[in-house]
Amino acid sequence: MTDSAATGDGTADVGDGTRAVRAGLPEPVKYEPTLPGPVFAAHFHLPGDPTGGYAYARDENPTWTHLERAIGELEAPDAGDVETLTFASGMAAISAVLFSQLRAGDTVVLPDDGYQVLPLVREQLTAYGIEVRTAPTGGDAQLGVLDGAKLLWIETPSNPGLDVCDVRRLADAAHARGALVAVDNTLATPLGQRPLELGADFAVASGTKMLTGHGDLLLGYVSCRDAELTASVRRWRKIVGAIPGPMEAWLAHRSLATLHLRADRQNVNALALAEALRERPEVTGLRYPGLPDDPSYTIASRQMRRFGCVVSFTLPTRARAERFLESLRLVDDATSFGGVRSTAERRRRWGGDAVPEGFIRFSAGAEDPDDLVADVLRALDESAD
């Protein structure tokens, strides 16, 4: 690239907040903005032979460059060799890793309790002659189906059940068997855990959710330290053209500056909510990795630095769950998660998750904790039979 180096290159020893507000910024130039605006261009001046830099916007864009450097600094602040590629959505990023690395006859291991689009991915992989094995996230169950696999796909914490697996243990076992490892880091974000530091080959995420946090854009990314692996993912992006728009990339970079503030408040709110729900007799199946009595707490506290904004629980019936959602005043009934405004939904309405009819996925926003907890407890009271 012809663009100047990011100022965050020397920030491995600073705190998350300092890193987040400085990540990916270009070297300061007098009279220029600290974060350059989005570059809207399909092509660039290119006299003579193309010897580098920006040529065509399906390949590279200066706005992506700043964002990709920023995300790379968050995912692997101690690594100078990490590369990040951004995509039009989280599923575009997931697909890029899977379909750039797997060929007919290969075997991939997926979680059977992960994101609800994964079953569709499984169908497509199978149609291409790729063997798909699945196992639950909890208990490191994927270890049992690793032999002969080309790629292990991990989602931790899992969505929506919030199980956690030991990334380093699984990565070591997969590498010993000759398999690559990709970790979906969407729910945790780079401020919650760093898969590359835990041994993963790829850190993959939807930037639509907590990373950008405002519910106003779609984005995905892949971070990787291996130049050859990165090149194969980049080639797939070029072929498929699943690229982010410059405005989305710019909005995402702008939003990174407040990630640490949002993450800290949303984690506080999620824990306060989980502690309050633990006292409610109508609530069963409560999960939050930050609760000391959660089944995933021991592993999560070892590999996560923040436990995320999502709490899951089950109410007795579909009708009770729907009344609860209707009674909430500070919480939107909406899908997705990670936004500054709290959201909740009955996940079974989509049909893709193996959860009870009354299962609620709750995403804690950045409201005042007392207000949010009070709203939820009031809605539980009002929705009682």
C-alpha cells in the first residue's frame, strides 16, 4: 500500500481504551482530518504499469485500509504480521474462510449449536462434496470428531446458548492433526478475547454487532497472521466481490473509538441483569459466562477479558415470553445483538435454533444498569399468568 503506516503500530503496551481510540489512524498531516472521510471511488488514477497501491475498488480502498489496520491492532496488538480483510457482512467473512480453504473431499468440523445460518452453510458445503461433522461447543466436544479434518470452526461463546470451549486446547489438538482453526469472535469482540493469541489461524466476526454497536451497518472481517492463508481469503473476496461500501467502513472505524466504553457498560449491564434473573423462579436455563456459577465460567475467565453483552434464559411458555417482550419499555424486540440500545427476542420464532419456545436471547445495551434491570423485572411481573 502507498498509504502511511498506522499510528497504532507501537501501542501493544497500552490499555484497550487508548488502543481503540487510536487504532488505524494515519500519520498526522497538517490541516488533514485525524480520521479521513470515506473514499467513494470505483477506480483510481493508474498511469503505466500497476505496481502497487490503489487501482480498482473491488480490490482495495483507502477507507478499508484504515479500518482493517484498526481491527488488526485490536485482534492482535502484539503482532506486526497480522492482516485483516473486511467484508460486506459477517456471513461474507465466514463464507470466505470456509470456501477459500476447503475443497471437495475435505472435512470440516462445525459447532452444532452455533449461529442459525450454519445449517445452510452445511448444506452448501455438502453439495460441494465436503464432509461436514458437527459437535456441541460445550465440553470441548469438537475434539471427538477432529481426526482427518482440514478445518475446525469454533464459535465461542456460542450463539445463542452461550457455551464456551477451550480455544487453546482445541487449536493445539487441531494443529496436531494437521487442521486449520477459525474462531467466530463476534460475541466476544477483540476486547473480550483474542483468538489469534489463543492459537487460532483465523479470527472471524460480524462487525454488524457489538464491534460497531449502533445497529446501522453490515460488516464482517477476517484477521490472520499467515500471509499465504490471507492471500487465499483475499482472492476469494476478489472473486465473489463481497466487499464493504466505503461509508460502512468509515462508520465502522468511527464506532471503534467507543468500543471500550460500550463494552464495559454493556458487560456491567449484562452481569447485573443475569444476577437479577437468577432470583426469579419463572426463569430457567439462565446463561451468562460472567456468572461465577455458570457452567462456562471457569474456561471463560481463563481466556476472556470481557464476557460479552448477551444473556440467555427461558420463560415457561411461548405466550409468557411474548407477553414479557411486549411489556418491556426500554428494550426493543429485535434480532441481532451488541447495540447500545438493549434488544431481546424469542429465538424460536426463526426456527433455526434448537431452543425451547420460551427461550429469550437478551442483548444488554448501554442504558443505566438500574433502569434496565428495573424494566426487565417489571416486565416479568406484568407478564405473569
